[in-house]
Amino acid sequence: MKKTLVSIICAVLLGVLPAAAAQDVFVNRFQNLQEKQETISRIGFRLLNANRISHRMVFQYSDKNIINAVTYHTGRRIVFYQGLMAYTTDEDQVAAVLAHEISHGIDSYHGIFRGTFSFLASMFTPRKYEKKADKRAIDFMVNAGYNPVAMIVMMNKTFAQDRYEFLATHPLASRRMAYVYEYIFFKYPEFLKNNKYQDNIYYQNFLLTSQENRRKLQRKVETRSKSNVNYD
């Protein structure tokens, strides 16, 4: 954003861009950022209010080209970056990201000294916290009127597939999507029966690449097993 403003100012000084045109560029960019910030805040607070989450958090949009969203335990700020926003095509997908981060925000309040050292727990067992945040996010989305299948769509569009999990802070993307699918399958099956993402190319790709994992889930259903499925 700073680079853009500097470019506009230089252009005006050099007479390359008329002052009126420079003002229009500035206003349009400002309004665009305003709209995106309002979208992020509105969806975030809808999730908080619908789930009666009493812990304070704020939502910030950043125009940095980073494909990520982050919860900062200091200040309980949830930042949604432009690089990730470019992958979203509806509010459900934005809600999927924010709901996951809200779970981390809730955890930041736990522990001594008002959660000052809460980040340490997630550092030592990061995959456990990510899995918990995914499940919580599904509940938060449904309670706020969002479609939880959007979580799978966003994951399939944005998550890379590592070779091994033991060196990573997050579960394998394929495994993570399988757990989300299983959670929706058992708790919110109506979203799979009446699936608005059924013809979405990213969801179709998930169905293609998750065939073996979904067969494992089917065996669990048929045998009425209570054990955790070891997804690939």
C-alpha cells in the first residue's frame, strides 16, 4: 500500500498523472480496502456472536500477498492476508478460515497470567491444536449459518501436501481434510446430502484424491468401530 501511494505522489509531482486521476486511484483503493476490512470484521463478529464467545478478538485485513491467516496471541488479533483472500469465492470460505483462527484466539485466553504463556502449549503439540481448531471451526460455522463443507474446499485449494507429518506443525493436508469430512459426516450429515459444493471443481478433486480415506471411513461405519481412523 505504501509503495502505491509513493508511486501516485511521484506521478503527480512529475506531471505524469493528473491530480484528479491520482485522487480517483487513491479513493478507489481506499474504498476497496475498506470493503475487504468490513467483510472480514462482519463475518468474524457474526461467528463470535452466534457462538456466544465472550472473549474479545479483533479482525484485521492486510493487503500483503501472503497466503495465510494468523492469530496473534498478543492483542488477540486475527489477521487475514490478501494472498489468502484471493482464493476465496464466497463468505462460507472466508468464515472457514476465520472460524479456525477464532479457536486459536479462544485458547490464547487460557492459562496463568491471563493466557500470557498459552502459545507454549501449541508450540509443543501443534498438530493436536490444529485438529482441535478444525473441529471447533466446523461447529462455529454451522452455528453461525455457514456451510462447513467450505472448509474442505479452502483446504484443498490452499494446503500443500507434505511427504511426512512428524516434522510439520500441521497434520498432512489429506489427513486433515479426511478428519474434517468425517466430523461433518457424523455430526452434520445434511450438508453432505444437500451439498452446494457438489459440482465445485475443488470439492470434486477432494473426492477423487480422498477415495482411500473415505473407504476407511466407510469400513468404520460398517463395523461400528469407535476407534480413530488412521488416514493417509
